[in-house]
Amino acid sequence: MSPIRLADLAYAIEAVVEERFSGRAFWVVAETSDIKNYPDRNYCFLTLVDRDSSSPGGRDTVAKLEAAIWRKNYGIIRAFEQATGVAFARNISLLLQVTVGFHAVYGMRLEIHQIDHSYTLGNLERERQAILDTLVRDHADLVWQEGGAYVTANQLLPRPSVWQRIALIAAPGSDGWRDFRHELTNNLFGYQYQIDEYLTQIQGQGADRAICTQLDRIRESTVAYDAVVIVRGGGSQLDFGSFDTLRVGLAVAGFPVPVLTGIGHERNVSIADMLCHQSVKTPTKAAAFLIDHNRQFEEQCLRLFGRLIEASRQSIQHSRQRLTAETERFRFVTNDFLKQKQLDLVEKSVTLKHLDPSNVLRRGYAIIQRDGRIITKTSALAIGDSVQIQLADGITDATIR
């Protein structure tokens, strides 16, 4: 049997997995292990294991697969922790929705799309889930699901290169309002922001209606805001009710300007957090998010400027080297040409010397002339003709006999 490349075998496995599992999702019960979480990059790697409960101690591993939660689904970790109050860590038994994938380099890996919270702590999120289901069912143009994660029209709005003009929704004089403004105004990079305040009640009875009223005001202002930021600082977990209503969820999901939330949650992820453009934990971090985004743009510009300078330097250096090379080549070609012409002149000079009549006469030849004309054939002469014979040392007369 002829051997095959490892890559060919890997591609064959990949094709089989793609054919068998593509487009199919599975709910599996597994235990987490070896978690490598990267919150700053919005992805997480972990190992899922299945234990044999009948084995001594019930800890024998009977199955193990690598898994990942990618950026588009990364919010499920936060949602799990906030909904259950349980840290997403190793040795937790979870009910997960996964799809199967195989990569020729990275091997077999499950992609986690959902975590069933009710499997862990019952139906804590039944009411919230009903609201989300209603949004997906009745407002599919604004809220839908992809790979187990909720996607909204607001999340897909393009971000400006630089955040500059901000509409701030906060409670007047609140810690969240104060922390956000302080962080944004006193940033280390000296960035300037224009903040228009839309102050209102943001927690308690009727707060959801008040928040939506301010969103309506922002929409009707016709001001070209780069972002709407909703902040709240401190308070009980029960005070998140205003961010978990159908009214606020619908308003945030369909808002035409990116909505950022920093509502000071420690455990729960609200519906507003799930459906907005970007969610962070605190008002301070909301400001930091805006600053970091602008800093990234500045650093990108600086990198491009540096690349431009380096490219210009390299171009000049390359051109200089090329000019030097061409100059040397021209000098070489010119010298070679002149030498060749000099040799040609020497050869022609020698030839001319050989053809000089005086040199020819010295070798024993003679020139016969009649009446000043050179005679080259005997047929041109007749008996009695007077001719002149030129030799190397002079001319003498003769008569043809």
C-alpha cells in the first residue's frame, strides 16, 4: 500500500466530520476541565470530560474532548455566571449545546453555543427567557439567534473609528454618572469627548419606561451621536428589573446608534446587556471601553505612520542602491565600449599602414602609369607605349617593346 501524506488523512477526516455533523447541534452533559479563559479577547478554551459514575469514586474518565467558546458566543459565560451566581470554572457539570468540528491542524473540537442554566439551578431565568423568546418571535428583524447567541440590529451597527459625541443616560448625581464622567474626562491620553446628558430614573418602578423615553429623545434629537451609554452604579441585584423588560430590550435591540451599558452588575446579565452593542460591568469600564477604542485607533495611526516612514526609508535606500548599481553598470559598460573601440582603432590603424602604397612599394611591388593613369592589366598596353614605373626609391621611364 502506498503511503499518503498526513495532511491528506487529516483532510479526509475533516471531510467525513463535515459531512456527518455539519449543520447539526447536540445537547450534551459534560464536566468542565482545564479552562483557559481570555475575557479580553472574548474566547475560552476548555476540556469537556465524561466520568464513569459506576467506577470507584465515580471519577474515571470515559470520554474527553476539547471545546471552545468563540467571540460570537462568548456572552454565554457571563450569562451563566450572572444567572446562576456560579463561577464558570472546572469540575462543573453542565448541559451544553455544541457543534462538532475538525481542523487539520488543531484536531477535533466542539464549539459551545449555549449553556442550559436551568440544568444547573432550575428555572431561574424562565421569565427572562420568555421575554427573549417574544423578541425573537415577534421582532425577528431586530433580534434573532445565531449559534445559540442572541444577535440584534444594534450589535451589527458599525463602530466609528473614534468615539467622540456621547449621549449619556444616567440617574442625576448618581455614582454611575459621576464615575463615568470622571473616567472619561480625566483620561491619560487627553482625548476630548462631547457628552450630552439625558438624566432620568434608571431603577425602581417605572424606570424602564423612563429609560425608553430618553432613548426616544435621543432618536428625535437628530444629533449624530457616536454612541448611547447607559450607566448605573451600585445597588441591589433586584434593581436590575428595569433592564430586564420587553420594552427596554426592544428599544435597545433596534436603536439606530450603538448602545453601551455599564450598569454595575456583579452576577446578573440583563436583557439590555445581552441585546446592546457592547456591555461592560461598570460605568468606569464603560468609559474605559470608549477610551481604549480611541487609543487603539491612535495606535493604529501611529503604526501606519511608522510603517510609512519605514517604507519611505527603505524605498529611498533601495533607490540609492539601485542608482549606485546602475552607475557602476554604466561605468563598466562605458569602459568596455571604449576599450573595444580602441582595439578597433588599433586594428584599423595597422590595416591602413599595411595598405599604405609606400609600404607596398617597399615590399617589391611597382606602380605602372601611362599618361598619369595607373595600369592594372597588360591588355591596356601596346608596343611602343611610354610608361612610368614607380618603385620604392623613385620613378623611372620605360617603353613597351
